[in-house]
Amino acid sequence: MAQKDDVQVICPYYCISNKRKNYYYISCEPPDDTMEALQLIFYSPAIRAWKKSYCRTHDWHKCPVAAMLDRKYSEEDA
């Protein structure tokens, strides 16, 4: 399970969010071992809306990133 910097986050694939210059980033678990992280880039307030819609809700599995990772892990388990 990924390390979290936001105690409200429920999504198991969320790693960390940060700000660089005028952009906000959400880093999620990478889809494979060759990547350091998968990053989504936002302008504020879009990051707050994304986190509210996906990261901080029990509907986190509806997130496109989480859905992709769920499919990956279910294929590996099959």
C-alpha cells in the first residue's frame, strides 16, 4: 500500500500530492516497476475537485488511474 500525506485519502493507490511552480501534482502508484510514480497534473482548484471526487471517497475505484491499476492486478492474479 502506498504512503499517504493526506489523512482524508481512501484510495490505496494514492501516494502524495505537492505543488511545483503553478501546478499541483498527485502521484499515484506506478503501473509497473520501471516507473517511479504516475503523476496527474492540475491547476488549483481542479486538484481539490479531483481529490474530493476520487481520492477521498469510497468511490475511489471510479478513478481512471485506480481502475487501470485494479485491472492490472486482477489480470496478474488470474
